[in-house]
Amino acid sequence: MNRQDHTGKTYLADLGLTDRPYYILGFLLWPFGFALEAFRQWDKPWAKNVFWLFCIYFGFTFIIGEVGGPDSARYAQDFVELAHSREGLRGLWSQFYVVGSDNTDVISPMVMFLVSRFTDNPTALFIVFALISGYFYSRNVWYVLEKTEGKRSVMIVLYLVTFILINPIWNINGFRFSVAAQIFLFGTLPYLLEGRKRSLLWSGIAVLAHFTFLLPVSILGLYMLVGNRKYIFLAFFILTALFREISLEWFQSTLSILPDFIFFEISNYMSEEYAELRRLSEQELPWFIIYAERGIRWVSYLIVLTAFLHGRQVLKERSDLLRVLCFSLLLYGFANILSIIPSGDRFFIIANTFMIPFFLMLMVAHPVIREKLIIHMLAIPLLLLFGVVQIRFGMSYFSIITLVGNPFTAAFYSDPVPLIDQLRNLL
């Protein structure tokens, strides 16, 4: 018999254990539907794990691109080759951090190697990718939900959805960078808000997922060294937003001080050939993709402006919010600089995963900001455009079976046609 407390509720009920079998069964019947239900009942103990399970299911139904297409195709091709090779763990380990080697990261090659010892099916690889990335993704989302609990206005919900879509689960297409961003946020945000120094270990582990996270980790170290210099960081943020005319040659010469194995990998992203290829591909992008990327940055500028005009008193009283703002400004400033090189604009993903939660918590702490109509009138269309474009990207990696199917139907029915193509065929 369960012990009861003075309210008459059982301890099992307090833990949510009595509801759990029902929601596990519901998830097995309709993963997507119960992932949405997890958000509706986000404060239940089972909720974030149901969302994590959906992420794993997403990996199961993930549509791998064709060779020569998205990054997932290269992951799949390398995985199949690794599964059919005789290379052992010692041989793989000897390739890490060697000049000319592709293995400048540890986590992705190790995961691919371990999974390849059991199967050569790329679907299994993306299930594991989703399991790892989904764990940190679900924990990050729920951490922000917990920090913004209370009555949620339409604007708070819109910013929450934006945060969820900044680095969504379908970014396992580029597993290395996306999981590194999730791990870095998982370690750094609790440190900034609660002073959890132990969580900084995870911030460092992000480097093992993608070598470029040496920079965010270094920026974090710089912040810890100099502290909350909000007006200096604001000036840096503004100047870097305006100052983008730096040549690739100058950037390459500056980064030549890095270790050879790192500089070799970075130089691949900064070659004139790669820059020209990126420039040509960006010219072919539809207008809505271009303005979605710019729009989320413009929203960040609005956030900073609002924080300094209307949130100064809150920042004086809430040192935790001040820390997140200062680090976000510093990180965003470096993202502005890196955006001048090909692929450098993806560092805005990292910066936005801090800037958006900061504004969410600021709105909760200072409800007056939610009443600033002019700010929201400017932000709403930009956030909506960003959200629609992000979902549009995701439709290239999942099909209708992801939304209406379950693990049983997906096991027997494979639908390799992306949802975006299915919608085009209908129209």
C-alpha cells in the first residue's frame, strides 16, 4: 500500500508515476500527438522524457538525403564504408587531431564506429544520433520552460516556440554542430543562471562534438575572466554588427596561430573556392529564407534595445539575468565577426539559444515589457517568418509517417518522400 501524505495524495501520484504507463502507451500509439501533449503538461515528471522519445522516433523516420546532397548523405555513406571496413578502435583513435585527417572531432566518429559494429543500416545511426541529441535538446527546452513558468502570454509562447526551433531535432542532419550546440547550452546556461560550476564540464565536452566550439568555450572563459561589463559588451555588440568588411585573407592570417590540425580544418571553410560556392548558392536562395535568417538577428537587436531601455532595473536586481545578457552580447559579437566567413553564420544559432531564453525570462520577471506594443509589432512577423522557414527546412527530413505513424507502422512502412515534396504534389 502506498504511503499517503497529509493531503491524501500518494507519493507515487506526486511523482507522476501513476500516469506514466498511460502516456507511454499513448506515445507508442501516436508519438507526435503525445509529444505535443508533453508540452501541454510540461510540468509532469514524464513530459520531457516523452518528448525525448519522440526525438528518437524522429531519428527512426528521418529521411536521409541522396549522395551529394545534405550532410546526412555523407554521414550515411561514411557509416556504410566504416561498417564494411576492418578498421579497429585503435586505428580510429590514432586519427584524432592529426593534420590532414577528417577526424577533428571525437563524438561523431566514435558513435559511428560503435554502431557500425552491430549494423550497416544508416537508420540505426540516425536513431542513435537522435537519442544523443534529443536528450540534451529535451533537457534544454524543459530547463527554459521551468525558468519561465507561470501564466504564459501569446508573446511568451511565440518566443518559446522560436527557441525550440532555433536548433530543432531535424538538425541531426548536421549532427556534429547541432549536438555540440545543445551540449554547450546544456552546460553553460545553468552556470550563468545558477552558478553551477560542475555543469561547465559539459561546456567543454562540446569541443569533442565539434572542434569549432573551442571558440564558444574560449568566449565563456573570457567572460568568466572579465565579468559583467554590460556597456563594454554592448559597444562590442554594436560595433561588430556594423563592422563586417574584413577580408578572408586577414582572417586566415590571424587564425594561423592555431594548432595545425585545427587551422587545416578551418582553412577548408575559408578557401576562396568554398567562399565562391557559398556565395553562388546563397544567390539562389528564396527571399523568405534570406529574410528569416536576417529577421531573427533583427529580433535580437530589438531584445538588446528593450533590455537596456526598459529592463535596467530588473537587471540591477537579477544578477542571473545580467549574466546571461552579458554573455549573450559577447557571444553575439563574435558571431557577427565570424559571419563574414563561409559557414560562420551558423554561430548565430549558438548566440540565439542564449539571447531568446534571456528575453523570455526578462518578460516573466518584468511583465511591463510584454505591454510594449511597438516592440512586439516589429518582432511578431519576423518570429513567425523564422518559425515557418525552420519548419519548412524540417519538412525535407521527415514524411507524413513521422506525424501520424508510430514505431510499429514505421517499422513495416517506409516513406522516403519528404513531407515538403508530398505537399508540392498535392498542390
